[in-house]
Amino acid sequence: MPKKQTVGLICGGVSPEHEVSFNSARNIYKAINRKKYLVEVIGVSRTGQWQHLSEKTLMKVVSLDKKLGRLLSLTPGQENPIGYKSGKNNFPKIDIVFPITHGPMGEDGKLQGLLSILDLPYVGPDTLGASVGMDKDFTKRILKEGGVNVSPGAVLFKHEKPKYQELIKAFGLPLFIKPANMGSSIGVSKADNLKELKTAIKAAFQFDYKILVEKAIVGREIETAVLGNVEDVQTSGVGEIVMEKGFYDYESKYLSPDAAKVVIPAKGVNKKDLKKIKETSIKAYKLLGLEGLSRVDVFLTPDGEVFVNEPNTLPGFTNISMYPKLWEAAGIGYSELIDKLLTLGLERHRRTQSFQTIR
């Protein structure tokens, strides 16, 4: 029997998506194939400490605000670059990392860059793909340049004084306001009038120095799951978020799940539109340099136009998350999906290692 590989499951982090990360990690931990993998849990506290967590701690922790496991330190250039901060350094050697740290400092390329420096394979896009896929401003610039439809809008910086009336005149109402670098709809608001626009801009600036103000696209919110490295990219079918009222914000995603209905497959999407959604999602995935996985969210307008809303480069893996549910509907179960993602991470690392480092 082949030797089991050791997976470092990194969760938590310093972003507002800290709690969501632990929910995802618990699901991955329970579903991973124990015949093939050993799992070591690395929790990142709200202050950035890396801690080696037990299974028992992972299953009950909501927020890592204090020391609940042995502190870890990182040493690039070592055969085993992750070790205990004090005492005998017998931390298990990690073969591949599954970072499920949503949001800034975990999904935006910073952690990916650190793992690359440590020479550790990891699941998901590399540093560049993660960075541009997280920043909604740069995502839209690249997609627009590549001929992909995106919502018209403006970028605002915190040091600038917003010209509210000009925004309304240019893009109409309602408007959507969102931090440039944040996920799970944190800091996202819909503004139906001038007063709400002012409140929404102030709220978004609490989470980022740069925000987007976007024209509302009239259409269905359709999501598809993308899987693969650059050599072979495939998509699942499509799902749809159906809201009785309002829009799909953080509360409806995680705190009031009954407010939104996830429909898989999305009903009434004809073959022509389905093909266009899949082709657009793959094109966006490749334009942004993504690998491993992403959930691509689009708007399908009544006249069949497809607008990319955003990619999610490390989508949620909770029990209600769209990404694993889409693949399950396509015939790939949760455990098999995790296995495929780990394999893709190892394959990309081997590809990277094949290049010369000496002229």
C-alpha cells in the first residue's frame, strides 16, 4: 500500500471571514480520504499566530482568539519548513497544504507567496492568480481587456471625496457597493437612493481602502464551479441563488440560510445560454491565471448576455457551499473532489520544480 501523504489544513486567519474558514475546514477534515491522507490542522489566530490544533479543538472552535494549540514557526529552506516554536521539533512533514483561509491574508496571494517560499505544494491558484482574482478592481480590468462582459462601475479610494450625484448619473440606481478585496459579501450593500449610497460607501470603507461602485445588472445570478490546472480546465453544471427578497449578502449566506434558496441545476437555462456561461467562466479563469479551483459567479440577462460578477478563488466548503454541491450534482462526491484538488496542487508544484534555477 502506498505511503499516506500528509495534508496541512490551514484555517482561520486574520480576515473577517475567520469563522467561515473554520466551518469549511471542519467539512474538509471529515470528508478527506483517510486511506490516502493524514491531516494536520494548522489554525491561524486572529492575530496571525500559527497553531497546531487537535481534531477536538477544530470541531468546537468558532474563533481562534487565544492559544489553543502548540505554536508553530516557519523556516524556509529546510526539509520540513514548519516546526514547533519551542521544544522538540517533531511536527509532521507536510506533503501538501490545503489553505481554506478565506479573504485577505489567506486568499489574496499573500499566503500563497509564503507557501511558495517554503516550497510547499498547495491547493488553489498561485500568488498571481490569487492576487488578481481577489482584487475586484484588477479582476474587472483584466476581464474587460480580454473581452469578457463585466458590470460598469467606478473605483473609489478612501482618501477621495465621493461624487455621489455623478455616480448616480453615470450608472443609475440601484447601485452595488463593495470592498475591492473581500469575500462572502462582507461589506457589500445595495443602494436605492442617495442616502443609502452614502451609508453604503462608508460601510465598505470599513473593510478596504479601495471600493467599487457598480451598476446593477438585471438578470439571474448563476454560479458554476471550475476545476483544473491550465492544461485541462473543466466546469460543472450551473446553480442559481434564488432570493425571496433582498440580495445574497453575508447574513443570507451564513446567518439566515433560509433567506436564500440554492437551486442545482438552475432551472430553465437553455443549451445555448449554458454553453455561453461555461465558455465565459473558463475564459475568465484562464485570463486571470487561475488554477486548481474557482467558483465563477455570473449574471445571465433576459437577452442571453453573460456578465462575470466575480471569481471565488478559494470558495467555501461548508455544508451549504455551492462549489462542492455543484460538483456533487456533476457526479464528483465531496471526498473525491478534495482528492482531485490535492492532486492538482501536487501536479502544479512538480511542474514548477521542473524549471531550471541556474542559468
